[in-house]
Amino acid sequence: MAPEEQIRMLQLYPYHVLRIYLFWPSQTSFCDAAATVKDTLSNRSFLYLIHIMICQKILLGWRDSDYADLLRRFWSGKPGTLQGIRKGR
């Protein structure tokens, strides 16, 4: 798939594409791809992706990537409304 088509698919289906990037060997592209759709990714999709990282990767002990670091970078890249969740609001 051409790079332009990849970007278009990411824009049309951000959750589905980012979910694919959580699997080897694509994790290295996850944060860059997430940064391009951070303003349009729904809060629900954001939380689903966090759930996948924690429950399907970190807790199960996957070692093909540093998922804790990936989670930190992904969380810090989401602006605004979800930051209140971390602060208990």
C-alpha cells in the first residue's frame, strides 16, 4: 500500500489501524501514527487502545516491545479531556 493510502486509512479508521500497530513488528510506528490522529481519535477508542496495551500486552508479559513505555508515550500524547481521568476528576 502506498504511503498516501496508509495515511488515508489511518484517518478513516484510526482505532483499527492503531490496534494493528500494537502487534509485532509495527509497534515502532504506533506512536507516530497515533500522533497524526490524536485530535480526531475518540476518547473511547483511546481508552480501548490503553486497555489492549495493559490487559493484552503488559499483564500477559509480552516482551516483543516495551509496552509500558509505549503506554506512557501514548498517554502523554492525548491532549485535553482525558487528562482529567488521571487526576481523578
